[in-house]
Amino acid sequence: MIPVFDLKDQYNTIKDEVNEAVARVLESGWFILGKEVEAFEEEFAAYCGLSHGIGVGSGTEALHLALLACGVGPGDEVITVPHTAVATVAAIELTGAQPVFVDIDPASYTIVPDQLESRITARTRAIVPVHLYGQAAALDPILEIAQRYGLTVVEDCAQAHGAKYRGRRVGSLGPVACFSFYPTKNLGAYGDGGMVVTDDGSLAQKVRLLRQYGWEKRYVSSLKGLNSRLDELQAAILRVKLKHLDEWNKARRTRARLYDELLAGSGVAIPTEMDYGRHVYHLYVVRCPHRAHRDELKSYLVEHGVGTAIHYPVPIHLQEAYRDLGYRQGDFPVTEACADEILSLPMYPELREDEVRETSELVKAYNSEQGEYNEQEN
């Protein structure tokens, strides 16, 4: 079986470093908000080209706390996309604000800046562009619109560690950005974790207070916060993995280029790397002509030992939990078409060349068989 991702292969390449880091934490006897978290916050913020990093419990909590720190709350509106992990929308609703959607670009799968102004109201407080699948959203026009209307931009970088927009790493272009360290991310922990990054010292301090009950000193709350802390074990592991991130992203790009070459003319559309950025291929997502083709190709690949996934099968605006937002089928046609047609193929740094070739050959074989079947039908 060729899995869609494999965490064990990566662990085996850095086992000694990870085990040493874990032992260091265990021997210290300190497990929450200690030296490892402080060091990782500094190192990851510096990696992003920023001054402040605040480690929190998950990527969802990173977005939640960043929005709270920016003053987003009940009665406000936050603009984002319906083609994203549900965590983006859940984080907005946790503040008491209402998510407002715009559609995605069919090439980048990220927010369409031209639709933003039509969604801005007197209640709009923030925009959350999602850098999806490893590719940056078109930030320049988003930031320009936000500045013109006095809105905050909170970058959702959960799938884009190390990706670049016009030569700068995502997370460093807006006032604040959020990362997830879920195990399957380009930089993943061995559990949950997240981080807020910013150059704004006062904003960073507010997030630090919010992540731990609003304590300025222990047991004394200066504001109402919650418990969302990156733990020492995860921070120590992430410090090890951060040293390898650029190497791993380079490996992902190499595998993506091979897929691009092998899948040309295969009957599926390959990902587009936008000319403004550097894609880090958190996922390698192809697009099929229609839903039946996608579903049958997925089954064919699984039958032949290739793992696949669909990111994401049901747009958020059409999910039962979010019907109260008032959207309906047809409101976001590009998002809805993508949900029917996209398929994620195996992608991780340790994926072997022969596995990329085997997967690509199976995609082509399926489409060849379909072509022969259609000719017989006619």
C-alpha cells in the first residue's frame, strides 16, 4: 500500500534527535510553558521573519485567540472561504462573530480578492485568507482592501509552513498569522499544537494572556482567557523538526514536479503554482472532470494499493452544522465544483520516486480504460 501520507517513515529518519529531545524534557520534570516552548517560539517566529511567537494548544485555538486579541467578538463579521478545514470557521464562531464567505479561485483554491468588497458591511472586523494545500493566497490585494476599510487580516497558515508570497514566508505579511502543528502538517507535532506569530508586541502579549486564563501573574487574571498551551514535549519535538523543514519542503516540491510531468495529458488537472509564490505541497491535489470520475478513480486507486483523500468533500456552507449561516447550493460555484472533483494523491517528503511513478501510471491507466469504455459505448 502507498499511503496518502506516512508519519513513521519521517520519524525513522530523525529518531535519535527526537528521542534525545523527549528525554531532555522528561529529565527536566517541566512539562508546561517552559524553556522548550520559549525556545521554539523564538525559533519559529524567526523562521517566519517575525519577532513574536506564542505557542498554543492547536491551530484552531491559534485562530480563535488571534481573533480575540484583535478585538473580534459577538456581533462582528469575519470574511473567509467555505473551502477550508472546518477549523477556520469554528475558530471564528468561538469568538461569537459570524463567518461570511466568498468563493475561491479555481487555479489557486484560495480566496478571490475581487469578491471581498461586496461582502464588507459595517459589522465586518477581519478577513481570514487561507493559504490552502501549501499555496499562498493573493495577499497584496487582500491587505490593500483591509487597510482601506480598517479591517484586520489574520493569515491562516495551517497548511503552508515555509510557503512564500513574493519572496516572503507566509505569516509575515499581515499583522498576525496562525499555524497548526497537527501531525500531518509540513511541520507537525506528535500530538496537537499551534502558534500565533506577529511583529506587534502588544498583540503578542494579549495572546499570551488569553492562552492561560488571562494571568499576568499566577492565579490573578487581568482579562478573561482560557487554557490553550503548547506543551514542552511537543515544543521539543518541533524544534528538532523545524531544522529539517526546508529540506522536507524541497522534497515535496521535487515529488510534485515529478507528478506534474507524469500526469500531463492523464485526464486530470494538476495543481497550479501561482506565479506570485512558492508552493510547498502540503497536499498534491488533482482535479477530475466530474464527481463520478473522481469517485471511480479514487476507488480504482485504492483497489490497486494507493491511498487517497478528499480535502474537502462537503463545502462548509452546505454542512448541517452551518445551515444557520443562511447559504444554499449554488452560492459558491467554484467551491462546490471543487468539492465534487478534487482528489489528494500521496504526498510526503519520504515518498519514493517509484511510488510517484506507480501512482501516476495507475491514474493514466484508469483514464485509458475509461476512454476505451466510452468508445465501446458509442
